[in-house]
Amino acid sequence: MKKDIHPKNYRQVIFADNSSGTKFLIPSTIETKTTEKWTDGKDYSVHHVEISSASHPFYTNQEKTIDTAGRVEKFKTRLAKAAKK
């Protein structure tokens, strides 16, 4: 194998899905500010994601609306304004 092909900050990181509460331990170089204990008792950096394979409708075969940025409400407001005109 080639030596020194990975960046220096390549390490195990916990990716926590905010929608389902599922957590994955995956190697990554992403910058994080918090740490959390994993099932093996060690502390790892944590990165929170809004959606992952544990909550995405394609993988779960369940249709649901995940709106964390208020996009649905903004769309409904624009639609109501357009309907008045």
C-alpha cells in the first residue's frame, strides 16, 4: 500500500442522524467541535446530519417530509400570495 496517502486528520468520526437518532462510526476528515462516547467506551468527534440512509425515504421506503429550514412554510406562503393575485 502507498504510504501517506490520507490527510493527517483522517480519523473515526460519529455521524449522528438528527431525524432518526441513528449513529454511524465512519472514518472521515470532517472538522467537528464536539465529542461523544461510542459503544466501545472511547471518545470520538461527532458530526450531526439532517438525513442519512437510516432516515432517507429511498432506503426506509417511508414517505415523510423533513423540513428543518422552513422551506415548506416559505413555499406555502408564496403559493398563498400567488393565489390571491
